[in-house]
Amino acid sequence: MRASRLLSILILLQLRGRLSAEALAREFEVSGRTIYRDVDHLSAAGIPIYAERGRAGGFALLDGYRTKLTGFTNAEANALLLAGAGEAAADLGMGAELAAAQLKLLASLPPDSGASAGRVAARFHLDPAAWYSRQESAELLPSLATAVWRERRIHVRYESWKQTVDRTLDPLGLVLKGGAWYLVAAAKTEPRTYRVANIQTLEVTDTPFKRPRNFHLARYWTRWAREFEERLLSARATIEVSTAGRKLLRDVYPAAARAVEAKNRACRREGWVRADIGVEGHDYAARQLLRLGAELKVIAPAALRDAVAAEARRVAALYARRGEKR
């Protein structure tokens, strides 16, 4: 831990210039006394580091000194691949490695390039979670990541839509989608997708498994996600949406919004636009479409029209009861 911190202090001084003991202590969450000891160790190792007293004082390196000690450890190199992916590295238990790798990367660049990379990191940030939502609990992610990296078989208790089951799986990869983590794992030989938040218990075994030679995580996920959406929205419906409704639809029902906008571009109509959309089921679709109120009208099928009308009547009845105690 000390060796890693000493190198990080050296790289920070190289990148940022003069830093106070208090600033370094906050950076590494240690005491000021520890920082002074670390600086003594660096100086004893021949690093040209000096201290300046006063309100604007601190530790600094002699002008022109640049360290060559910027090689990545395996863990840091792996973590660097997740740079920019929100809290993904921290969720997977690699937050410290990512921070160290980013420092080393900046230090290995020419001075101008390093400054430019620092400005980019300070000005652009990726937040993969949707609005009004939070990333799901990720308590099991570090252990799952270990199993994926080491190719070790796992035992899980998993809560599916229908029941809770026990499974022995070969973990092939982890995917972050819309703020939720998913595990892609082989049950026997066929890869399947499991929502990490639905894993109730996890045991990482010492049993290795052989990773399929032709398995490619990104290709699998793209195909699975497309097929999942097609299965989920297998029923069809015809709707009409107003201009105001089309704006609301983008947040309420993105798949339907794409179909409506495609139809609107083709017919170039003002006001209400008619389009065919995919729906998951009549009861669920009725509640989803009613979020647009009077800005959307269901044309077909009749069963969905009836479901929307019935749900609307139930909502109206709730507000029609006068004198009812709350």
C-alpha cells in the first residue's frame, strides 16, 4: 500500500505542481504525519522533492523532473478499460486501481498532452443511469467480477419472474445497461442473462471452467437485447398521438416514440399522427399509455381500447367519491 501511495504522490506532484501536506492527506485519506513520512522516503530514494513554507507552500519537484515509473499493473490495466463508465469500476471493486491507472497514464504523456487529458476528465463525465433512477445495489459485483476474471464456476440462488431457483453457472461477462448490471453466464453450455440485483446468494467455487472459444460478449449482448425487446413487445397496437403527446412519449415509451417519429417523417403531418407500435400486454400497455392522458388515443386492437377505457374509469371513480375519509 505504501509503495503504491509513494508512486501516486510522485505522479500527483508531477501533474499538479506544488501541493500542501493537507491536500495530499485528503487525497489519500491518511494523516498529515503519514504524508511527511512518505515525502522523507521519496527524498531518501533520490527523488528531487523539496518543501516550501508559508500559506502558499507545500511539496514540489525540481523543475524539469519527470518520473519514468508509469508502468501499469495487471489490475490497473484491466480497470483502465472501464474509464469513463460512471461508477462501473467502483461497483466492480476496482475504483482504486482505476484512479492509479489514470494517474500513471497522464504522467506517461508529454506535458501538453497530459494537461489536455486532465481537462477532458474535468469537463466530461458519463452517468449511465436514467433520470429519476439510481444504479441498483452492487454488493455482489466484486465477487462476480473475480469469478469472471479467474474463470471460476459459481453457485447462485436467483429470483426470476416466476420462481426462485438454484443454478450452477459459468460466468462469462458482466454488462451495465441503463443503470442495472447483468451477468451473462452459461448454464450447462448455453449462455443466458441474469439480472445481478435478482441474485440472492452467491458462492464462488475453486472449480475452473473452459470459456467457449467463439463467445464474444458484445456480440452476444447486442443480439440478446434485440431479441429480448422483440419478445417483450411482440403484440401490436395502432395509436394516434398529438404533437404534445409525441414529446411526452419519448420519456414514457421510447420504443413507441421511435415508431411514431418514423411515421411522422414519412407522412410529414402536423398535429395528430397515427402509427403502429409494439406493446407488451394489454393491461400493462393500458397503464403505460394512460400516462399521456388525452394526448394519445388507442385505435386498435379493441381489447386494448377496452383495457384503457376500463383503467380510465377506475381512475375517474377514485376522484369522483366525495365526502370519503382520506
